[in-house]
Amino acid sequence: MDAKEAEAELQGQADIWKYMLSFADSMAVKCAVELRIADIINLHGGPMTLSQIVARIPNTDDALSLNISYLTRIMRLLVRRKIFSAHQTSEGDEETLYGLTHSSKWLLHDSKMSLAPMVLLEAHPWLVGPWHTLSQCVKDGGLAFEKANGREIWDFASENPGFNKLFNDGMACTARITMNAILCEYKDGFGSVRSLVDVGGGTGSGLAEIVKSYPHIKGINFDLPHVVATAPIYDGITHVGGDMFQAIPNTDAVFMKWIMHDWSDESCVKILKNCRKAILEETGKVIIVDVVLEPEGNDLFDDTGLVFDLVMIAHTSGKERTELEWKKVLEGAGFPRYNIIKIPALQSIIEAYPK
């Protein structure tokens, strides 16, 4: 074996170690979110020593009982991953000052643009467990979430208030982030819309942002009854409980953000056919906000899109789709014309028209 081949072999071994243990990254980030480390540094107004951080960790009766050695090691990895910054207080001083980075700012609980609830959702045992059944799903089919938790995810949420809140909080935080990108890049898309149904709109936070920016729109937040039962009151929005597989309220336009990827092609066609019945033939449209996969792409979120395709196996019966796969689903439901609009987010906007 020559030196080049030996180096490639060693790199291969290193890669397997890396991927084998990559779950540790998400668990370390989850730990930081649970301890509110980013919030503590942000509230302080600048970098802090570990002893200062420990003294401010909430729900701790005795700060001296905290294991600083563990936290030091966890922070060392998070600094390596550029989640936090670190530098010495002064020359020759062994104490380290930890600060925020562009990444840790997305972990702030009280920030409007925060992924902290999504971190807690995706790293929870309820959602991690299904990943252990992937090989079983390949062998005999079925739903990974159901294999791990005894129910498919939507039934599990309806029967488990704790999970329902965890799920809704995660969806709400991603909705705010995505809606911010949509409202910046899709300014002309809502101008002529008088009524808008947000199908699978959760507790209505995403639709509330649209109606706030376009107060002429009559908003209808449409989701399962147990979801809208916990939805707050928003000006200009009516919450309606129902089933998108049965019927969707009549409207000028249908808005679906991160809904279609939860379902199979057959289910998506059924949902879209109900959308087609709900909108006007001549002027209506469906606004889909979802991932458009680029398997060979090198854009910022292309790699994450492929990972999310596996998230769909782990948690739902759905999938992420390439443009050709979207085209097939849309045409199958009677939407021969579509337009893809890139936005600064994981997802893209897909405008679909019945004519």
C-alpha cells in the first residue's frame, strides 16, 4: 500500500468514527439549551467565565453541587464546533471567557429567531427512538415512529399533551424563522390574496405573521381539532378544526408550510385535490413551503435537506422531494403549472396553479 492509499484508508477510518459519534454534537447542543447557557451569556452582555455561567444556571439550589468538570468538557466540544467562542481572560490566566457566536444566537430562548425549541424536540427520546428502527423499516416496512412509540406521530400527539406542546413549540419556532424569510422575499405573493387558509397551520403563529403584514387578508388557521384547541387568539384569524384529507375551507389561496413532506405521494395528491376544490379555478393558487432537494447541490442547506429526508422516515410516512418529484405530485393533483422561488431558508416556495 503506497502512502496516498494509506492516507485515504486512515481518512476513511476517521470518517466512520466521526459519523458513529456525531449524535454527541446534538446532545451537547441540547445540553446547552437545557442549561440556557446562550441566554446567560446574552443577558450578561458579553463573554463570561465558566464559574460566572454556573452561578446563573436556573433551577439550581446549590451552584457548588454542579459538576463544573463535565460542563468544561461539554463547552470544549461546543467551542470546537463553533457554537460558542472561547479566549483567555488575560495573558497567563487559565480562566476562559466564553462568548456567543452566530450559531449560539440561534439557541436563545427569548429570541424571536430561535431554534431552541426545535433542538429540544428533535433531541427528545420520543423522536430519537425511531432512528433505532431504520434497518427494521427497510426490512419489513412500517413507520419508524410507530415502531418506537406504539402510535403514529399524529395520534401520539393527540393522546399526549406533553408531546403535543413540545411538537407545537418546535413547529412554531421554525415557522417564525421561515415566515421571516418568506415575508422578505415573497412580498408580491400575498398582495392580491383576500382570504388565505393555512393548512396544517398549527397554533397559527405563521399565519399571524402574514396577516400582520397584510391586514387585508382574512386568515383561516386550519388544523386538527386537538391542535387548534390550544391556539391563541390572533387579530384577523379564525381557527378551524378539521381534516385536510376530508375537505379544506373555501379560499382564494391555500398556504402549506412544511406539511407536504410529512406525507406519501398518494396522500399529497389527495390533499392537493382538496386544495384545488377549495380555491377558485381562474385566480386561485396553492403556496407550498417545503424543501426542494438538490442531491448533488452545494448550497448552504442542500446537505441538511438530505438529512431531513431521513427525518421523514424516522418520524412520518413522508419524504423530501426533488423538483421532478414535486412536478409529478402537482400534475397528479391537477396543478400543471408551478413556480419555484428560492428564499434564505431551508425550504423554498412552490407556487402551484390549476391552470
